[in-house]
Amino acid sequence: MKLKKIKVKNFRLLRDFQMDMEDDLSLVIGKNNCGKTSLIAVMQKFIGDRSIVKDFSCDDFNIDFQKFLKAVVESAVDPEKVFMGISLKLFIEYSEKDDLSNISDLLLDLDPANKIVVLTYELVLSEDNLKQFRADYLAYQVERIVKLDEKLVLDPEGDAAANELIKKLKAQKKSALFFEFFKANLHQYFKPKRKILWYDLATGTEVEDNFMDITDEKIKLDKLINLRVISARRDVSNKETDKTLSVLSSKYYEKRENLKVGEEAIKRFRDTLTDTDDQLDGVYELLFEKVIEKVDKFGGIRHGDSVIKIISTLQQRNLLSGNTTVMYDHNSEHALPENYNGLGYMNLIGMIFEIEVLLTDFRKEQFPDEKPADINLLFIEEPEAHTHPQMQYVFIKNIRNILIDASLGMDGGGTPFNLQTIITTHSSHIAAESRFNDIKYFTKNGLNHVIAKNLQDLEKEYEKDGESENFKFLKQYLTLNRAELFFADKAIFIEGDTERILLPAMMKKIDQEHPDNPLLSQNISIVEVGAYSHIFEKFIHFIGVKSLIISDLDAGKKIMDDGKEKTVKCALNDPDVSVTTNASLKYFHRGQTSITYYLKLTTEYKILRKKLKAGIPRWVSNRAGSLLMVYQVSETNQGGSVYHPRSFEDAFFHHNRQFIVDNKDNFKSLKNIKYLGDATKSSYELAESCVGSKPSFAIEVLLNSKEDGHKKEFANWETPEYIKEGLLWIKKK
């Protein structure tokens, strides 16, 4: 039995949300404030081990829904077939091999082919309660307005500014009346419900009007679903007085104290209470052997970084819950207290202890007469807290196998049980080390709405267009280099080494000239893609972030060679120039090769948006688009010379020839230095003949950069115009 899908309505950012679940591990990623914590919260409030509907507050309702509710209550018209409340739907799939004793009473469709049960939790405003809500609120509104009018009185002879302030205050108070009333009386009108919805196998959707109300039925749903959460707000510190891991070791012991599993260790523990602490140390080693082995799998860079042992610190001859201390096994002679090590290790080891405690709960080991729930859900929120990248890699590499082994009963726990884990993270390192098919990408679709995307669906898009190899390349590239793209607010895709090295300096120059909303303070990911930005286009559309592609015009001309026509590169002022050879430009502009077409495009026509054209998704010019592709434009340098470059290097030479001449002795990578002083040599010829190594050239530009008298950095050279064009666009919110 598996949870296959989760749907949420009107809870915080989850206005109309759904997420597919993987059978073992689902990794939820996304930027800050994109609904990851909201998903955990709504499930805890409805089905957590301490779930209580009274925990819902008016702030839990989606803001758009709150506005809609206000409009409905203040009007005399009831909405038709609009769900009024918060809902959580769990799509459960069972098989013939499952024990159906806990779900049999929830089956609506006896068709053996239909193996989906839609379990729904609601906090809902019924039609009758809406009418009562409206009547009570209107009475409250009248009463409060009378009191406000009595309290906030305009003085006809008073100060005009003071009277204006009173008017504004009164208007603010009146506009807030609905939310005051809603906050104070939420649970008087919104009531909890539990339902089983009919699942239409033909359409693959639930039917809202066909359901079984189980609100008042004595069905123990905790036997069907067991939810546990390891919160991001873990109580981990390295203060002298803190013994977080030691407290967790006590909890672990308490869970296992009365179990048959490991009873020999427990018995020895009790029998040895009257002996010395040294004897107890050996017993603890046996008692905690399994969990310590798991901790060791998450070891650091150096051997022994996460080797721990648990020693006895009995002060009396009786058993107390606080009488164990976790020590780091520093070497054969010294063991150090837990707070001597970093927060990262404490967090990681603490999580493993917590997981072990929760696995014991899932197995129902303390209740021999009970079976594990049919579906066990484990949420681990932001495991990367306090940990460096290497530890994050190690965590995600090991956690899947540990949880799978536990669910299969292969970790010494004995009892197999069905376990599905959801890990939420902001870590690009964890995302990079994960299986792509496990990833659920959360992104905002508007101010108050979040959607979840499966990376599997992105793969299908590539496969549908016969681009499986492109997806394979993308997957490898993101894994090895740029998983932070998933967490960026904006992205810049560049072609070469020169741009990669110089772009941060160019961004700094833009920020100095235009200090509002500085580029270097924004969450922008810079990605080097060579001439293959078109391979990333589906990914760019998938993640939906504002993106800039800095490309090259790559002008060329047609020539005949041995009776065959071929294209060779040339300068823009070549009389035979006719085409671009840039694959990405041609891809994003529907195969256009004419150089004239690109020369005519202004910035607003370079902004692109993906739309369906004749049923086929294509990139088209659209001012509201979120992708801008820039390339070289006609530029006038400080000497008044007009020139149209074809690449970054000749654009840079056009603007900064004198800067390079003045520092030529420091540009060790340049060839044919004599050409620099030859006025007959064009920028195109200098770029072709003088640049020996592009990365070295870019580094030498930085090494020879200087401040001006106003402390502005990189002041002695200019940024090419087309790059300014792109940076100023992506700088905007």
C-alpha cells in the first residue's frame, strides 16, 4: 500500500496544490518560502500524532482565499460549487497482496481494477454556517463601527492634519474588522470533516459530489497512516551545558527498554548497575551498537570524525534517564564530550538517533499486539542544518539505504513495514547527489500560489522531442556543476571562459552605475554552457526563473570550396556577410539564419516566452517573457568610432583598445603585440590574431583593473553594450 499523491487546497501558499509521491523517497526542493514547510504543517495539523483541528488559525488560510471569503461574507450572494475551507486529500493505492483490514470500510468502488482510495480531511464552512457567519459578522460590524465613530471623532475646529490622520486610522480599523472577527471566531463556523471521495478510474480524478462521510465513524485512521516529523528546528547547540545527543540516547534506550530485540543487552545493563562505570561502558557499546554503526556510515573526511561511543556517568546506583553521555572517540586514549565537536556533526548524529527512535515507533515494537500502520510517512525537514557540503553529500547517499533496510527489517529491527520518506531541503549539494526521479521542485506561480513539478516530467519532455541525450547531458551537468540553479531567483547563461571570469566584475560596474536593486545582492546563478544554451531551454522553462542568455552573433558568409558551398566566419563589415552560425540563436528564433534578421531586433523583441503555436511549444518574442537572449550590437566607443562586433573579444577590443595598449607589458597571454598599435587593424583582426588564451586574457584584464577617484572599481575599462543591455534587464525585479 502506498501514498501516491497529495492534494492541498487553501492552506497558506498551497492554494491549489498537488504532489506525486515516490514509493520510497521524495526529495522536495525549492527556494525559500515556496511551501515546503507548509506541506509538513498541513499534514501534521490533520494527521500528525498530535493533530488537533484547533491548531488551525486564520493565518493558515491562503491569502487569496481570505480575500474571497471576505467578499462572500460581505455580499448577499452565496458562491456556487466553490469549496469553502482547507482540505488535504491523500490518494492511496493498494494491491491484492496488501492486508486490507484497515481500509476495507473505506472502499467505495468494488471494481477490482480500481485500487485507489481518496481519503480527505477538511476544515470547511458549510452553507448553513456561512449564513450564520454572515449574520453574526454584519451584527459585529455594525457594533464595532458605532464604537469606532464614538472613539475616533473629527474636530471641526481642529488641526487639518490631525483630522486626516483620524480619517486614515478609522478607515484602517474598519477594513480590518472582517479579519478581527474571522480570527476570533474561526472554529465557530469552520468544522472538521473526514471523507472518502469516489475515484473515477476512467478520468483519473476524484469526484467531489460522490463521497462517504466518515467524520463521525469510529474508524481508526492511525492504523492506516502513521506520520512522524523530524523538524528543521532541532534543539542542537554546542554550549557547555548542552547534552542534546545524550538526551536522545536516553530516549533511544527508553524505546528499547522493554523490547525483546536487544533484551540481552538490556538485561546485562540492569544486572551491571551495581558494578563500576567501566563495566557499564561495555554494555552501552552493545546496547547502542546498531545506531552507532549507522552514525559511522555518515563519517567525515578524516577517519573517526563521526565515531562516537556512549559511556556511563552514573552518579547513583539507580537508573536515571539522564545518566548517559555521548562522547566523541577522539583517539585510543581520549574521549571528548559531545559539545566539543561542531554543530554539523551534532545535527547529523542527532538526526540518526531521532530516526532510530521513530523507526521503533513505526514498527510498534513497544506494543507487541499491534501491527505497524499500513502507510508510514517520515518527514525530514532541512537535514543540511549546520553541515558542510561533504557531510550533506554523505547524508543523502546513505539515508535512502538505511531507511529501505529498516522498512525491510534488514537492520536488525526484525519487523518489516511500509515506509515512505519526504525530505525537504534548500541544499544544492543534497539535490546534486540525489536521484533525479525523486526530486519534486516547488516553485511559486504568482504571489500566493505554489506548484510542485516532477523532474521525471522534464525527462519526458526531452524524450518526446527525441532529445534523450540532451537530458542525459543536462542531468550530468546539473549534478556535477550547477544544482544551485534549482534554488536561484534568476539565472545567467554564458558561452565562454572570458565571460565567466569577467561577468562578476561587469555586474559590479553596473551596480556602481545603477545602485538600486544591485545585481551582486540578488540570488543569481551564473552558468557556463558553451554554445549549447538551447539544450537548457526546456529546463529554463521548467524552473520558470527569469533568465538571461549572453550569446555571440557569430557572423558568417557563404563561400565555394571545391565546388561545395560552405560557411566561414567573418566580420560584420565584410560585404559578403549573410548568416549566423550560432546554434542557440537559430534554435530560439525558429531556425532564422539571416544576419539581417538579428541586426534589426531591438531589446523588446529579444525577450522571449514559450507558447503553444499550432499545438507545438515554441519560443516567441513577448515583452512579458522571462527570457532575454542578447548578442553583439553596433557600438560606439569613447573615441566616437562605430563598430559592430561578432564576438565578446572583438567587442572588448573595440571599447578598450587603449586600455590594453597602455598595459600591454602586463598582458602576457597576448600574441602579435605589434598589431595593437596598428590603426589599420580592426577589432575583429585583433581578437583573432592577438588573444592567445581567452581565460588568461580575462584574468589579465582583472589584474590591470583600477579604481577611479570616486572609489569605483574596474573604472579603466568599459563593458560591451550588449552585455550592459542584458544585465540591466535581469537587474529589474
